[in-house]
Amino acid sequence: MPPIRLTDAELDAVLAAARPLAPHLRDVFLKEVAGALASYVEVGPGVVAHVCREVQRRHFDPPDIEGRGRQGSKYG
């Protein structure tokens, strides 16, 4: 795969999107993001944000916080 040219801000966005993932998933995430970005003719901040969001959804495993959102709340 040829190198993908990203601005500093775009690269920061990709790395920020990888941060909440479990450490063992970050490499896979970055490879998927790179592969997806390679399919675009033009890459800009909007494309980077969209791709990061879609790939992150597949890899993010939210923490299990007991008592939050699992039981009924007084509001519903």
C-alpha cells in the first residue's frame, strides 16, 4: 500500500480515535483506517473523521460500568 499523506491535524485525529481502543486493537484499527483512506481520491479532515468513526465503531468495546445503564432509572 502506498503511503497516505495526512496533515498533522489529520494524523492527530487518527491517533486520537485509536486512543480509547484496547491496546491490542490499535494496530488493527490503524491498518483498517489506512486501507479505507487509500480508497479515496482526495483525503481531507472530513473523510478522515468519517473513516475513523466507522472503523472505531467496529473495534470499540465500551467498559462495563456496574449499575450504569443496565438497570431501570428513575427517568424511564
